[in-house]
Amino acid sequence: MSLDSLVQLLPDLNKAFFQTLYMVGISLAVAIIIGLPLGVLLFVTDKGLFLENSAVKSITGWIVNLIRSIPYIILLVALLPLTDLLTGTTIGPTAASVSLSVAAIPFFARMVETSLREIDKGVIESSVAVGATSWMIIKDVLLPEAKPGLIQGLTITTISLVGYSAMAGIVGGGGIGDLAIRFGYYRYDNTVMITTVVVLILLVQIIQLAGDRISKLVDKR
């Protein structure tokens, strides 16, 4: 790798980096808005909980598992018609955000459910015993108690989305993955390939360190 090659690559790398952040940011926001309540629903409708409902639990769990069982690259291609309908195009970071969001929702929902399962059942039972409403238990007991686990789940989801966004480059989704494929793989340019790999590694490390730090700060146990 030469210094000149790296300097020439910087404008494209800078653009691709922010495209990746854009895609991950949109899909992460959608995952939180939809995946968080979905995960709570999966938990509170389980057997023995205060909103036990086997039908809702089974149907919701089946849908979540169905989407999660589809490999992302297949999901990406399968959702191209929906992507075109919603965004008017099937290429670019905005278009890629559609499939990323669909993949992120069930993934984060399961993370939320797992975090809630770590809460001491005695705390929930005590809240029910004093007459707290379902909304109060969710808002004032479940979410605050599960906060460290939720942060860790959000961290894992973000890292997974970074990896998925790289795959989106295969169909022209933009971002670092697109840069690596078009300029690195197709043109056999090792400078591009190595640089993009290093950038992705650094990005993931920063996300993980930040997530661990925030999780420790909010953990009051």
C-alpha cells in the first residue's frame, strides 16, 4: 500500500463511512421504536407473567423467528420490491435501510426479551401484589431493571447491523461494503480491501467499548 493510494481513497472512504453510519442509524432507530415494545410483548405474554397470552406469544414469536431464520443476503433481495415501493429505488443507503430495519427489528426484540428474563421474578411479583398496573410495571420496573442488558443488546444489534450494511454493498447499497466490493474486489485493489477492513474493525471496537462503558454506568446493582 502506498501513501498516495490512501490519500486518493480518502474522499470515497469518507463518503462510504458516513453512508454506513446513516444506514445503521436509521435501522437502529426503527429497531428501538418497534423492536423494544415487541420484545416486551414477547416477555409479558409468556406463561406465568402478568399479561400471559399463549396465542399472542406464539404468533409473535413465530413471526420473529421466521424473519430471523432468513439469511440477510436473501432477505435483502426478497425485500427489493418493498424497498422500491417505499423509497422509489433499490440502490443507495436509504434503500438498504429498509432491509436492514426489517432484519434489526426481530433481532433486537429477542435481545430485549432475553434482558427482561434476567430480572428477578420476585421484583415483578411484588409490583403486581401492590396493585401496579401493567403499564407501570413495564415502565417503572421492567425497563429500568433491564437497562444494562438492553444497552448490551443494543450494542450487539449495532455491531450486527454494521456487518449487514457491508453485505448491502453487494446490491449497490452504498457504504463501506459497497466501496470494498466495487473498488477492492472487482478491481483487485488490496489497498481498498485492507483499508475498509481496518475501518470496520475500528468502528466495531469503538461501538463495543462505548456499549460496555454505558452499560456499566447505568448498572446500579
